[in-house]
Amino acid sequence: MSSIDKKVALIFGITGQDGSYLSEYLLSLHNYKIIGIMRRSSSFNTGKIDHIRNKIELVYGDISDTACVFELISKYQPDEIYNLAAQSHVAISFQLEKYTMDVDALGPLNILQAIRLLGLKDKCKVYQASTSELYGNTLNTHHLTSLDEHSPMNPVSPYAIAKLYAYHMVRHYRDAFGIFAVNGILQNHESSRRGDNFVTKKIVLWAKYKWFSTFQNKDIKNNTTLRGDREPLHIGKLDSSRDWSHAKDMVKGMWLILQSSTPEDYVLGSGVRTTVRTFIEKVIKAFGFTVEWKGSGLDEKGYIQNEVAIIVDSRYYRPNELSDLVGNPEKAKTKLGWKPEYTIDTLIEEMIENS
Ligand code: NAP
Ligand code: F7E
């Protein structure tokens, strides 16, 4: 296929976890020209996409800069925009309230306005990275078994409140102006490319580099000992539960959502809930060890071979906690044929192997 026939995909947030996997996925389809928007940073931020740099075009930009977003969309006239750019850390959003709003709420508005005012409504589709955080503690307060496209949204963090604004603007632009704008309401998704301060990656990095020492990566279970210089893991709420998928499965879903004949919002997730505690136990088990819990609340500790290995630490508590999330991806499965390949156990395997 010549470059003239290729679709142009503009990816905001290409240097992040999802941006890197989405780029790989679109490249595998062979009919996309990918333009990635990266932020200026004082240290290099392209580590997750360096391996495909010669297959994509990278340009500097910032989603919070209105003129910049207009200029980029005007210049590249994209067929598809994937907005993955965000201040994506929930706990940090409590300290960066306005910044999170500028990037996560008003950033997407810049994209939507550009499409409308540049007259691209019939050419350009836009995917917005919405989140299960929109629901807040709805599962518990409404006694639901899982969250779908119709579940009530009650955000409990500045991050989720900003994302809820974007969610509604996407819906509004679709209804009011006929723009193909859609929300992928994604449950948590992880990988070895996950940011180091999200809980799954933090646990895996701790186990692999701070507590265990493995002689041979291939057979971790039978070749692991405790490190001489081991340090315990400091962790927050152990009994929070999340619906964890692999990011590779999710980016395929993002693409499918944009290929649908009608613009609609979709929930993506595994439908399986796992607590932080269980995630820790699974990771430790993958190294061939077990953990024993003693105490409760802030006094609870996890022991490996009678030694304190996990310490509950209030520094990782949030002013408002979202304690339970699990998605119902039935609509995506039925209408889009989306089917995740990873399970929680194969996700953990991938994270341990490649982190
Ligand atoms: P991530 O790894 O934190 O990536 C975020 C990306 O946004 C990075 O490329 C980052 O650039 C970029 N970015 C941040 N501020 C920007 C700005 N002002 N202008 C332009 N780019 C900016 O997040 P992710 O896990 O890939 O998630 C992708 C999207 O899905 C995010 O919008 C997130 O909120 C949403 N989401 C994620 C999950 C999940 O579990 N992963 C679930 C639901 C929704 P740098 O590399 O320079 O920091
Ligand atoms: O926390 C608990 C924490 O920071 C998961 C983002 O991608 O998914 C992500 O947000 C749970 C929470 O992810 C620690 O309190 C315990 O209950 O990995 P996390 P998140 O807040 O769910 C949603 C869907 C997004 O949209 C976001 O962009 O784990 N937890 N101890 C901890 N969390 C962290 N980070 N660190 C701890 O030590």
C-alpha cells in the first residue's frame, strides 16, 4: 500500500504505555501513517517507542496548548485521533488539581474544537481515553455486580472529575455536531511498560529487584533466592480491588471502537476483580515463595519466611479511596468481537519477564 492510500492516525500520548502498544498494533495493520505527539522533556521520554521510531513520525506538542493542537490537526488532517495524553496518576491528581484539569479535561476539548472549527467533522474520528475511575464507588453504593456503559458515574478524585468532563464533551460533540467521537471506558490495564509508580508495576519491580534474586529468568520458580540487600515493600490499601487487563488487549479494543459503523461508547475490561493483596500473593508465588499476613489496618504486615517483607504505609492512602472496580465488557464482545487474550496470571508473567 502506498503512503498516499494510508490512513493518518494522530496519537496524543504516544510515549506512554498505551501509546507504544497502540503504535505497534497500527503498524501491524500496514495501512496507517502514524504521527505521534510527544512532550518536550528535560530528559528523554521516548524509551517505550525507540524500537519503532523509524516507522513513525514524532512531533513536539502539548495537548493543553490550544494553538498547538489546532496547528497539528490542521497540518496532518488525520483520519483518526487517539487521545491517550493525560496526567494519568490518580493519587498525584490530588496534589495537581488544576494541572490535571488543564490536561485531562481541557486537552480533549482542544481536539474536539479543532475538528469542529477546522471543518474536519466528516473526515476525522476521535477516540477519547475514558476510564472506569468515572464510576467512583458506584459498585458498592448501587449494589451492582459489575460496571457497564449505563452504570452511574460518581468520580472520587480530581483525575476522575477531569476525565468526566472530557467524557461528557465527547458525548456532547457527537450529539450536537455529529462528530465521530467516542469514549473507551477502560478498566485498569498494565504491562511491563506501565509507569513505575502504579501499584502492579511497583509490586513487580519490588519483587524482581528489591526482594528476590533470580539466577535464570526462564524458570523463575526454581531458581530464586532472597537477595542479600533486600528491602520491604511499602504499600497502601491492600484490599482495594481492580479489574486488571493487559494493555496489548486494550489497544486492539481502542482500534475496534473507532472502526465501528456508529460512534458509541464502550466499556473494556476483563470482568475479573483482583485485590492488591492477591496481586502481591500471585507475584510472590511466581517467584516460588508464599506470604503470610499478620495484623490489620496500618499494623498489617506480610511475612516471607518469617521476615517482614510488606509494610502497610499510610503515605500511599488517598484522601478519597475508590475501593472496588470490575467492568462488564459484554457490549464490546458482542458488537465489536473484542476478545482479550491475557489473563491476570499471564499478565503477571509478562510483567515479571520484561520489567
Ligand atoms: P501513561 O503511560 O501515563 O501515558 C500518558 C501519556 O500522555 C504519555 O505519553 C505522556 O507523556 C502524555 N502526556 C501527559 N501530559 C501531556 C500533555 N500535556 N500533552 C501531551 N502529552 C501528554 O498512561 P497510559 O497508561 O498509557 O494511559 C493512556 C490513557 O488512558 C491516559 O489518558 C489514561 O488516563 C487513560 N487510562 C488509562 C488506564 C490504565 O489503566 N492504564 C485506564 C483507563 C484510562 P510523557 O511520556 O512525556 O509523560
Ligand atoms: O492504584 C491501591 C490504590 O495507582 C490501584 C490509572 O491508570 O487505573 C489507574 O488508576 C489501586 C488503588 O491505579 C498502592 O489505592 C495500594 O486502589 O495502580 P493504581 P488506579 O488508581 O486504579 C485507572 C482506571 C486510570 O484511569 C488511571 O489513569 O492500588 N494501592 N498501594 C496503591 N496504588 C499505588 N499507585 N501505589 C501504592 O503503593
